[in-house]
Amino acid sequence: MAYKFLVSPIGHHSAILGIKWLEQEKPEINWALCTLTFPIPTPKPAYIAQEEEADTKPLKDIPLQYHKFAKVFGKEEFNKLPPHQSYDIEIELTEEGPLNSPLYLMTNAKSVTLKQWLEDKLKAGKICPSKSPISLPVMFVPKKDGSRRLVVDYRKLNSRSKKNVYPLP
């Protein structure tokens, strides 16, 4: 509730409460102790944290033929890199030597966003620290929802990579 009070010089008195206000609020007045208390309505429970009910049908939006792959699409699997395999892709370069590109200039806000992105992906295990002699510029492009998407400029790397001429089936 919000109240408007008028400020006026009333001498040594702390406040003057009008009859209309006393009728509306119905405070408990103890004339012997000169106290004014307000009755508290029935208390309602307050929660610091509340447990959400579990989804009874977590796969309801997924077609039946994909239910056996549900683990693959879960958050746990999403936040980690798969183990290395014998068929991991290797990019062969045509020339030796470092391949460095100058970084694109970024505003302080974008620089903070980049650092946060790197920290988040490192924590999630989606990227790992590298000792590669190759450095490529990155930039952010806006997404429809107003957030930013990280984009890596691979053009210099692509220009120095050996082309795989093996025919696709």
C-alpha cells in the first residue's frame, strides 16, 4: 500500500494520524503504553528455493524412433567433447611456418563477451587450451534474439590447406 503524507511543522509531535486513516487501517492502539501496532494478516509461507516438479514425459516431443538416443541429446553429453577417434580429421597445410592473422579490433563489451565465451566453453569442456602456431581472427555477429554468435575467419587457413581430391561416394 502507498500513502501520501503531508509534511508540516507540528511542533514536538512525531505524527498526526487522521480519523479516516485510523478507520481504514484499524491499528491496535495501547493508550497506556502509547503504542500503535498493526495486525499482521495470516502469514504465508515464503520459500528460499522451490523444487520444480519433474517432467512426467520428458520425451513427449521427440519421435519414438529417437527415444533410444535420448542420452546423446541430453545436457550432459552436449557439454563435453567426444573422445578422439582413429578417424579424426587432420588439416594438412601446403606451406610450413606459422599462419597468423591479425585480430579484428573489438569494443570493450565484445572483448568481455569473448572472454566470457571462452571461459564458458573451457568449463563445459567444449574447447581446450591449444599450443598451435596458428591464430585466426574472430568476430561476433548479432543473432535474431539480440545475443551474439562467435564467428572464426578461416579464409587464410583454407587458402593454405591441401585440398582432398578423394571422390565422395
